[in-house]
Amino acid sequence: MRLRMLPFEYGIRNLLRRPMRSLLTMIALTLVTTLIYCTIGFLQGLTRMLAVSANPNTAIVFSINMGDNLEYSSIAMSTAGLIQGSVDGISRTHGVTDISPELFLGTQMTIADQSDSFGLLRGVTQQVFQVRHGVQIVEGNWIKPGEILVGRLTAVKLGIDPEQLSLGNELEFEGQQWRIAGIIDSGGGVFDSEIWCRLTDLQQATRRDDLSLVAVSCSNQSGFSAINLFCKRRYDLEIQSMAEQDYFQSLNKDYGPIRKLGWLMVALITASGLFAGLNTMYGAVIGRTREIAMLRTIGFGNKSITSSLIQEGILLGMAGAVLGFLLCRQFVHGVSVRFTMGAFGLVLDGWTVACGCLTGMIVGAFGAFAPTLQALRKDITSGLKHD
């Protein structure tokens, strides 16, 4: 015997017959999917920041036994010149070797006589753009003595109004006033929350004559091996090398517990959404016991009725997911959050949207399935007499 299915329009009409109940259910599902979008968007933003920052052609040379703490690294100022004169396989741009000596540290900063904030400083030379290809000056000009470049998310890292870091404003750190000459953008990388100044200026301000690291752009894979061999031979310099991509992958592993906690939150939010859906759909389905009994009387089987009610739940779940996406797209996408390494923006990519929509569908379907089974357990006669 062929299974008789209820028309697709039947489920849609039922949703419109009870607009207030449907609206409340959709709002509950919207809240659930919105939290899902925000949580996964946070995780995707963190992952994207580390992925964008890594240049597969760049190697970094820093102090041995420093682990992932480059701000504590200290190597001789002559290291960059020694690498340039001793290592083959380094790329060149317009006849200039692509090597960037850098001094990286964190320090307290003050702007407009406000309370101090902890910021990230990087002393660089003009060769930095030959190695940091993803970074560009989007406003202003290259720095002169006493000037700085600020990342587009530096204000988020410092916890201040972005207007306070406009061109021409001043920022105080290391006992000096620094004029903002430009804004840099790395496309979502870690450099977006940093402050760059001239290497010599930073060395003078901090009374240091060393470097934190040397970034080297390799023309081929053999360049990485040559740099690594140089570091091992020059044990007197106490340096080590690592592909920048491997460095950021190690940082990504360090943030593994944060991602696990994030996915645990996603699971808990989904579970709470399931219970909320059960409570809401339970009242909706039990209130239609007589209708379900009538459908069974005129020949529709349990599978047909169950599939129709699940269809209604899925429609509500999808509506909630779409509404939640629109809200997040308007108010959450690109919103920046700060953490230890700087700041990054929440990302609503395809994976995030797919997870949110799937969650809405699962919550809607499961929320309708359980109470439907309970309603179908009643015999037809009792169902027709149900008030």
C-alpha cells in the first residue's frame, strides 16, 4: 500500500494558523542560532587570524629556548647582516635582500591622559614590507623619527576609542610622545593590533642594542634548510630558526583548549535549544491532539503525520537560523575582540553559517518529533474526545 503524505502546504498553513505560537517558537530558535553564530564566529576568527599571519615563504630567526615568546627573545644586532652574508636561498627585491630585523615587545601605553593600557610594539626598517607581504599602509605615510604606524585593530587591543588613534594624534610609551603617521592593515593578521616604529628609535627609547628576531623571505625550500644549518653552526649566537607557518601552527595548538571550550559551549547551547524546542513544540503538538486523531481517522498514517509535524519544526528552525544570521551579519560580523596576542574580528564564513542553519534544523525537527510520538500513542477515540 502506497504511503499517503500530507501536502507540503498543510504544514505552512498550520504555522500561519497559530501566528503567535509560531512567532514565539521562531524567536526562541533565533536566540539559539544567534549564540551558535557568535561562538563559532569567535573560533573561526581566532583560527583565521593565525592562518592569515603565516607566510609560507618566511623564516624567523630568534633566540634559542624561547619557545613561542618572541617578546622575550634577544639576539645580536649583527645577526641580520651575518645571515645576509652567509646564507644562500634568500629572495631579493630590486637588488635588496629580503631580510627584516625586528624588535618586538609589549609595554604600557598612555593616550589622552587616560589610564595605561598594554600594547604590542614592533621596531622595523623599510625592508619589513619585503618580508611582511600581507601588510600595507592604508592611510598616511611611512614613519619618520618620532612617528609610529598603528594597526587598524590597535584601538581594540588598547581598549580605547578608535578616533583617539587618528592620524596626527599622539601616543605615549617608553617615556616619549609618538605621533601617529599612518594606519596599517594585514588583512586580519596579528599585525593589525600592533604598533610599528623605526627600529633605531625603539632601540634608543628602550636603551637596547639587540633584536628580538630576524624575518627572512626564502626564494625556495632550500633557503629554510640553509638558515637552519647556519643557526646550528653559529652556536655562539644562540639562535634558532623556524618557518613562520610552523610558528603560527604551534600557537594554534596552544589555543586548542580555547577551541575545545568553544565547541563545548556550542554543544551546551544546542542542548538548551533542544529542551526549549521540546517545551515549545510540546504545547503546540499536544494542543493539536484532536487534529492528529482526525488525520488518522481519514487515513493518514503515523509516518505521514510525523513527517508533516517535523516539516513544520524544520521550517521554524530554518526561519530562526536565517533571522539569526541576518542579526549577526548586521551587528556581529567583523566585531573585534581583544585577547593576549592582540585583537581579531568575529567571522561569519560559510562553515559558521552552515553550522548555525544545521543547528536550527536539528532543534526544530527534534523539538517536534518527541511530542508528536507522545500524541500518536493515544488511540483515535481518545484523541477525538481530547479538549
